Amino acid sequence: MFWCKIFKVRFVIGSMGLINKSKLRGYLNGLNLGEDLIIELERQVEGILRRAGERAKGNFRRTVYARDL
């Protein structure tokens, strides 16, 4: 289980992730996906969101905007 202090939510990696595997497969037009791809994408997205949340907090905001990415 992963606890994200910034957004005050819990993520269970693997069972309810941020990346939808079936939609990703459709986007890649039938190419096979390695499990390491999904895991790495999850890690990258979590890092991006974490940094965006920190930037918003640093600017004394409770809303994360696209410019925070």
C-alpha cells in the first residue's frame, strides 16, 4: 500500500493503479505490454503528481493546475 501525504489518499499498487492497462493497449494499437512498462508508468505518474502537489503547496494553493506539472 502506498500512502500519498500530499493528496491524503491511499493507493494499492497493482490492484487499483492510476494507469488503465486496457486503454493503454488500445492506444498502442495491439502491441503487447510488458509488466515492467505498467509499473514504470505508475512510478513516473506518481512522481509527477507528487511534484505538482508540492509545487501547489509551495504556492499556498490547494488546487493543482496543469502549470504545476
